[in-house]
Amino acid sequence: MKLGPVLSISMLIIIGCGIVELDKSDHLIDGYVIEDPWFTDSSYRVSLRTDLTVADREKPVIILVHGYGSSTFQWEEFAEYAENDGRILTSIILLGGHGKNVDEFKKSTWEDWGATILDEYRALVQQGYTHINIATASTGGTLALCHIATGEYDAHPPEHFFLVDPLVIPGDKLLTLVKVVGPMLGNSPRDNLNEKEQQYIFTNRPAETLDELYSLCKLVRSELEDGITLPSGSWMKIFQVKDDPTVDPASSLLIYKGVRTHAGKKIEAEIIDSDKHVFTSLSARSTVSKKDRQLQKKAFNEIAAKMLE
Amino acid sequence: MICFRFNQYFSVRNCLAVVILLAHLAPLTLANDNLSLSCGLKLSKNFYLQPGIVVDASYKKLLNGHPFAELAWSTSRFQALAQNTLKNDNVLLSLGWDFRPENIIGPYAKVDIGFARYDIEYEEIFGELDNAGMILSALIGSKCTFYHDLITVYGDCGYSFIHSSTVYPFFATVGATFDIYRGIIAR
């Protein structure tokens, strides 16, 4: 439960002051200096790697999808973990419109965000990879649920879906006002990023993108209410942090109620005793405890073990 | 802000019991043409579109009949029978001001205090979720009365200052009530 009056009054003051401008400073990924390495380093995507052989196509490959406003760094720790293991291939995706500058981000739609997931998935299918898995963080999970609902994965079902803190109900309910106050504000920048995080996560949140985000949430919520069936043979697990400041944990209950396997069985879910949204990504955070590391490691081990079953 | 855990006090059965008790207490009040006690149905749109029951009361000789009190319950349980929705209940106690109580059509303003709670299903997994939250909201609306002021149709919209899993900032309500005191009990 969040108290809204302070935020409400703050918003009214901002509205009275006029539109919040986009900050494109050079030290931010929002600017034109820092760019996600995904654009220049083809090794991020398994489908573009030239060092892999035909034999590697029998290995499990996992498509890693970050969340709204973030970038490939959000899954780099798992990619490093998997590389050290050697038995799993990782394909880190950059959502469409992300990772370059805030102007590109502002123009993008939620369909654009999800397009790169499907591009990589289809490329892997075409190249003959048979053990495809998908792991998502936050809005990445929302996109995955949308793609499942629209049958994008029916022809060649991924074996496993791992959803970390998937977004259906926003933690900040003021997101629901984006259509009303968004055009007035123009931008709702984050104020809780440290210097390192600002190089990987967009500081600016243009109103257009928040509108896209909320539209996506509403669409997926509606799909969940009607029921979403996983592709044949697919399995899903939700990892939801108990005190998530960004995603309302009730999202996980909605997903658990709304999704069934092709055989009609329930999916799996786990509530994680943490307050870190996307607890699997710790490298850029200001404070990381021993417990945080243990929870991350446990999740990594579980994801890897499931893929190698 | 003190956070209440309502689970041990709140149940749909208890709230319905309060509503029914109020309706039965009506004959015990002073038999009086100045009293108005209405019951009706409402449809409220916030996180869910929730139908519910409303009981409101006013007394003409109290500040010229401007203030009124209302007790309401709305639920998503009916929707949950057909869809994968949370089973959510909202219980509200409202204090309002009818600006033109004698008019057929008139505006009103009110403050809602109450709580929202959804059932924790699959408790072995989700038992630790915070499934309840207080409601504090302000509304403005308009009412229309007809058939000898016995039937009232109303609509309002408001802003909720406290948000929770199933309470979003803006909401709207429409409803209709029948004055059971003047229409049935006092006759």
C-alpha cells in the first residue's frame, strides 16, 4: 500500500511549473555518447555468433529479455554465470527503441520493444536450435505473456519461460493517470538511479513510453482474465519479489491464476524475500547484501538446472 | 500512516450483517417524515468494475438535510466466477454533503473511508502478499430523484488518496436507491 498524497501534490506542482524536459546529458545512456554494446557486438545474440558449430545447436539456449527503460546489462550477470558453466548458450536481447538515446526511446511502441525478442527467437528456430528458453525481467515478462497469448510461440514452443518480477499491476498507481497528466508533464524522470545505473537505465521516462507501458499492462491483464495457455510442452515459473517497489506483487497472483500449461495444469511461482526489483541483477546497485547474492545465485542455479533437465 | 491488517476483522459475512442490521434498525428510529433511509445498488469502476449494495441515510432537520451518510459494499466476486480476477471487496463509509437536498437534480460531495481486500488464493505460495489497503477518497457527483423523491439515481467520480493493489487513483460510480423508510416502513 502506497500513500499517494505526497506524489499527488508533487505532480500538481510539476504541472504548474510546465513540461519536464528530457535530460540528454553525456553521462546518461539517454544521451548521444553512451550506447548499449548490443549494437556493435554481435556476440550478444546467439543467432549472429560465428564461433558456434552445428553441435552447439543441441545445447539449451536462453533468450534473456530486460525490462522497461533498461538494457542488456540487466542480464549480464546470468550470461557470465552461464558462460562459466559452459553448457548453456545465452542470447541477450535489447528491446526495440532501447539502449541508444531517449529520442529513439520516445518514438518506440510496446510492439517495437517486443519485436527484437521475436526476431531472435525466429532466427534461432530457423538455425535449428531445438532447446530454446526465455527468461525475462519486469516488462520483458509482460511482453512474453503478450506474445504467448497471441500464439507467437505455438509453432516451435520454447521449453521454459522464467519470469522475474513480471509487470501487470504497476507499483506506482499514478501510472494509470498517464493519459491525463502525461501530455502536460511530457516526462517523468527517475530520481533513484546511481551514477553507474544511469549508464545502463534510461533516467528519462517520456510520457509516450509510459502510455505504451500502461497500454501493454492493460492488454496483458485482460488476456490473463480471459486465460492464457502456454504452447504445447512449455513450462513457466514466476519469481516475484515480496516487497517490490516497482511491480505490485499481486501481479504474480494474477499471472498464476491466468496462465495454464497446455495440459491445463498450473504454472509455478515463488515469492522471494527481497525488496530489490529484478533481484537477479545486482552489479550496478549501491548496496548489495550477502542475502541478495544468495538469492541471485539460487535463482541462477534453478534456471540453469531446469534447462539442463 | 498506520497500516491495518483487516483480515481478522473483515469478512463479507460481517459486512453484509452490518448492512442488514442497519436496515432492521430503521423501524426503531423515531417515526418521522424527516428521515430518509435508502437502499440500492451501485456499480463502481476502479481496478475492477464492481457491483455492490449501498445504504444511505439523511435527516431533513439536521442542517436542513444537507449531510448524509452512506455504507456501501462492492465486489469483484461475480466477475471472478467467469474470469481469472482477484476476489476483491471494497467496504466504504461515506460522509457527504448534498448541496440541494430539496431539488430533484442536485450536486453532492462526499468523502469515503474504508478498505479494499482481495482473497489470498493459493496461500502456500502467496500467503505473504499484502492483500488489504485502506481507502480514503473524495468525490463529487450529481443525483436525480423522482417518484415522490423515493427513487434516486446518482453518479459520481473521485480521487483516491491511498493506493493499493486494487485501488487506483481515479474511479467512478453510478447507482440507484429506493427510500425504504418513507416508501415502505413509514407507510
